[in-house]
Amino acid sequence: MIRVIVAILIALLTTPTFAQATRVSLRSSVRLAQDSPITLGDIADIEGPQSSTIGSIPISTIKTTDGARGWTVVSATDIRTTLESDKRIHAGSVVIVGVQSSIKKTYAVQDQVIPDPVQPIEIKPTYEGPIVKDHIERWLSDRFNTPIDGLRYELRDHDSTFLETSTLHRMVEVREISRRGRVALRVIVYEGEFIVAERGLTIDVTIQRDVLVASERVTRGDVLREDVCTRQLRWVSPDSSPIDPSEAIGMSAARTINPNQIIGTDDLELPLDVRRGDIISARSIAGSVVVTIRGRARADARRGELVELESIEGNTRFTVRAIAPGRGVIVKDAPTTHDKPRHPLGDRS
């Protein structure tokens, strides 16, 4: 009798109903390489006696649906249907945990040749195309009108993942938010009508410029000479305004310039061609006739500026444009004045 009972218990325990259950825990989302075959074992953690058989089932044999932005969705219900139709599997002893799993294929990784163990292995993506950092570099070059090799910039370490984002077949928008010592940008990456990446960046930028550097002290009002400055290539801030070296020599110092100082546009001004009290030779040009009139300057003026002259006799004033030291051209439409103003209705004497 005991032998009969033992035999019955053994038979019951070896049936699928009482066999040890196999647990299939679905992962909520999975990113897998392009072109690689995907199995149920890639999207779920499987434990139990049937794990190898269930894990080898291709996803292509399971019904799937298309999700948003390129994701593929596999539901627990469709997985259960596939397991029940597979004669190799005891579906009744399989427990599925989770509602669904979302799958997205990404770029594959190149096969790498393993070098000497002492050398680091660098894994690179198979695609050859631009990344976000390339777009920022070109934008900075255009923004500051300088070639890329004349540009230095420093990015934050925590932005590295975003900067290496692929922009292959994508559009990148770069907007300057502000520039106060550092360049602040907003970068948005579009794929079709969707935003796939977005980040604010703060960048330290310097550019290489051909500048003049003072080799000795230049006092305010002194004329800048070639022997008091040198022409150099310097890395400067984009906010600085160095003077064009080809235009600086012969200009006057607007303020004191110290040795080793980069000379800026605000440091120099055109020298005075006319000083108050100078006798100026003014020409009036009408067609082929040139008439020269001499007058005394009533104010200082630089080349190109207007200045009022008073005739030598002291009874007439007129306006000229300074063109050289001691010389000017009468401005035709400028009003003339007199020491004795005329009455609006004529001579009332």
C-alpha cells in the first residue's frame, strides 16, 4: 500500500501543474543595437527550469505594436499567447511579471581589435557624422568671425554626454541667450517634429587677434609711434575691442596707455587738425573755381569734423570741415553769422 501511495505522489509532482514555476520578469524599456536578433531573453529576466527555452524565443515570432518615437511595444498578453502555442513549453508553469516591455534599436558598436592589455580600449559608434559639439564649434566660428583654429573654448565636463549626441539626419538650433564674459547658449536637437535633446550651455571663449601692445608708457595726447608699440598675436576675450594695427599709428592717446597693455579702440582718437585760435586756410569750391578764405578757429576739431571759423576782420563767421592740419573746406549749406545781427525786416538804421 505504501509503495502505491509513493508512486502516486511522484507522478503528481512530475506533472507540469506541480513542476517548479518559471518566472519571466519583463523589463520596462530596453535599448538594443541595430540589426542584432532580439529574443525574449533580451527584454526579460528569466528564472526557472524552462529559462533557456523561453529565453531563446525570437521577438519576431511575438505580436508587437509600434509606440511613439520609434519604440516597439511587446505586451505580456502577446507573450503568453506565444508561449501557449509553443509545444516545447509548459505554459501553465510560467509566471509573467510586468505588463509590457518597450524596445528601441540604437546604433551598433563596431567590432574592436583588442590591443595589448596595457592599452585602453576605445569603443566608438559605427556612424560617421556630426555631433552637437561640431555644430557649436561652427556657430562660435561664425559668431566671432574667426577660423576654428583661431578659436579656443572651454565646455563643462557634465555636458560631455549631450555634446556627443549624434546629429545625423537631425536639425540643430543654437541660440545665444547672453554674453557677459561667458557665452550662454540654448541648444535644441530636432528629429523630424520632435525634440530629442535640449540643454543650456555656458562656454568660456577666447579668440586670436592681431593686436598692438604698448612697449612703453604713452601719455594722453601723445601721438602713437611705431617705436612705442609692437604687433603681436594674442588670445583675447570676444568682448574686447583691440584697435586695428594698420590704423593706429599716428593717432593720439585718449588716455594714458601702460607698458604691455593691449591698445583698444577706446584708447586712441584722431589727432587734432585744428586747434582753437589757429589760422585756417579754408577753400570754397564751386565748379572749377576755388576761392581761399582765411579765418580763425573758434574750437578744436579733428579730421572730418565741422568747426566754425571767424574771418580775420572779425565780422563774419562760417563753417568748414577739417581736412588736414591748418586746412578746411567750406560747407556750402552751413549758415553764416555776423557780430551785428540783421533785423528780421531788414536794415532799420
